Amino acid sequence: MNLVTHPLISRPPAATTSSNTRGGMSNSQIAGEYIASSGQRVPPPEVLDAARLCLTDWMSVAIGAGGEPAGRIVRDTVASWHSTGKASVLFGGTAAAPMAALANGTLAHCLDFDDTYVDSVTHTSAPVWAATLALGQEIEADEAAMLGAFVTGFEIVTRIGHGLGQAVTARGWHGTGVFGRLGAAASCAALLKLESTRAQHALALAGTQTSGLTASFGTMAKPFHAGKAAMDGVLSAQLGAGGMTGATTLFEGGGGLDNAVVQDGSLRIGPVDFDGWRILRNSFKPYAACHLTHPAIDAARELLAQGVDLAAIRSVRADVGALAAQVTGQTNGRPDTPLAAKFDLRYCVALALHGRDVSAADFREDWKPEPAITALAERVSVSAHPGMGFASATLTVETNGHGGVSAHVPVAKGHPGNAMSWEDMRRKFDGLVTPVLGDRTGALFALLRGFGGGDALPAIRDVLQGLRA
């Protein structure tokens, strides 16, 4: 769909000028009109199904993280503010929408097991679903409106972040903090039914709050990035609804956001359009570690299936993409916390070679990694290979007396081309949720898969009533 010519959308008076315009419209105007038309769009069934898959994944990782310290600390802090509102806080009663979004968005990223839109290197659902559900409950929006608003927020993330994700990450920014808050603001602006100009300002207000540093990866601050992005998205939409303004030129090429996060000027935000549905190219995680480790984990599992002799391994070489080497390869294989372990490619490869599922159970407190696993991790070397991307890796194992054996993974499990199905999601969901909900797990999964019909949300609240970490 080309938004500029879409019959449901009328063009407002020009609010900004830019060399990056189509038919006199700036990126900000096109995005604003896309948000303003959210309630009039009917996404196709496969897009709505993808949004439900995102919601189901979001709920599973949030419930599975109930006991995580970062989530508990943020939840306790939110409770101490004594805010009044209708938005549910998982494991914690109700609160005002921005506060609930902060708590739930943080929780959903605690396990680092949530989805990623790779082109923007953004964990999209953690902030966008947290914001959408919180504000949706606050204003008593119907489920169909929430589902459509989430899709709108997701598509905004993928347009403004298009092609910038790896560059932003390589320069020390967390894409979830940069682009995730824009998606949260867009979804909330759609729920509030903001007209185009106010929607533009909601995005601008979110954009000026850009934050989140990769130097915080492996600490509690990383999931906090997602929670703060969700909170800022709700706040920005509410402020935009009230008439607060921001710099709507932020999203033009060279207009401010890209200059800040890619300061060498090598990449710019390009012309925005809304052809197609990027949500259909989302990626989900089968492993509870940084997404950049997944191709190497898949390769390790393939080697294990080939019968590699664990006791005979002398060395392991991981050829991975440059970003994976930068973010997860600068380690020693001896992580001192479970959060650090999720970003230690050597350790994750050793886990997989030992036959572990690399699930949330492998990254729990109290942290006492097995000596055999860390000993193998120390024999793993990591190299950036020009032939490898975000989703590919090659592992080569040298064994005593038997030479080398390799496994190459062109597309890791969970990415487009090797996608997770609903059945795959059910296995992930059961593993995370059953220890918390027990025999209510199946009912919750069915409700989430059918979300949008109008009667799922009250039933979901009933299933989650009395949830305890």
C-alpha cells in the first residue's frame, strides 16, 4: 500500500519541509497519516495472526521472567508510586498506563528471549505490546483496536529503523531504546485516535527521548531500556494528545535522529513508505540468549547431532557476522552473571555442545556455571567473517586424532526462511509459562491465539488473577 495515494488518507497542510519528500510530504507527515488512519485499516488475516504471535511470545517471556531481579525491582518501584489506573501490572496489581508499561516492558525483556526485527535490530514487541496493552486497558479500547494499533506501531519501527539497525548497534546504541519507543508512541497515538499532526508530534516527543546503550548489555539496564521505551511511548502519545509539540523534522534524512545515532553520516533515514507488511518478517527466539548467538548455537546443535565427541574437542572456531563478534564475541567464556552469559557467544556454544536447550533454565540465579562448560567455552575462538550475517554462522571443531568437522547455518531457526510456527511457539510458551501457571497454561495460550475477537482480554485477566512470581 502506498500511503501517499491511499484513498482513506487526506493530506494535511505541510507541517515540515525536507529534501526527503514525496509529493510535498515529509517522512513525518507520511508516518503521521499512517498512524491517523490506523482505525480505518483492516490488515489481512496473516498480519493479524503475526501480531497475535508477537503477543503470545511477549506474554510467555514476561510470565517466564516473573522472578527476575530487574523485573521485580522495577515492579516494586512502580508500586511505591501508588499511581491510580486500570492497566494491569503482571505480578503486581494495576497502575496508571505509563507505569504499567514500564513494569511490563522491562519484564518482557528480562530473559532476552523476546522477538527481534532484524533490519532495525529492535526487540519490538517488548515495548510496543507493553505500551499498547497498558494504554488500551486504561482507555478501555477494544481488542481489535489494540491489535491494529500494535501493527501500526510495529510498521513504524520498521520504516524509521529501516537499514539502520546494525549501524546503530555497532555505534553503541540499543535499537530497542532508539526505535522501540517510536513504535510504542505510534501504537498509543493510534489508540488515542490522534489526527496526523498530533501523531507527528507524539513521534517527535518519543524521538527526542532516544536512549539505551549497548555498553549496558549483560546488566539489568538492558531490559530497563525496553520498559522505559514503553513508558515513554505512552507518555509521548498522551502529551501529543494534549497539544505538546516536538521537532517533527527528526525523521528526515539528516534531520536529527540519524545524525545523532550515526554521527559519521554514513547512513541516513531514507524515504518512508508503507508498502507491504514488515511484521511478516519478524524473528522469534528459540533460545534464551542474545539473538546474535543463535546461528552459532544452531551450528553447535548440528555438530552434536552429527556425533561429535565432546571429550575429544581440542578447539572450536566460530565464524560469525561482524556484529555478533563485536557484541557477543569479546568475552572469555567465564561469565560472572546469568545476564552476562546471555551475551557470551563462547559460553552459549559450549552450552549447546553439552546438549543443553539454551533455555531460560540455563541462565538462572544462583549463578554457578558448570566447570566442564566453562572449560569448553575457553576453547572457543570467535572470528568475524565477511560471509556471515545476522542469522548465519559456521562452527569448526578440531578433535584429538580426528581432524576437523564443520557445520554451517545459513539461516538460524526463528528467522524468515526458517520461521517458528505456532506449534514451535506452543513449545516455547509451555516451557516458560507452565512452571508459573500450571494447568491454566493451555487456556491462556488459546486466548492469546484468538485475541482480537472482543472477549479474550477479560478471560486473560481471569487466568492471570493471583499471578505470583
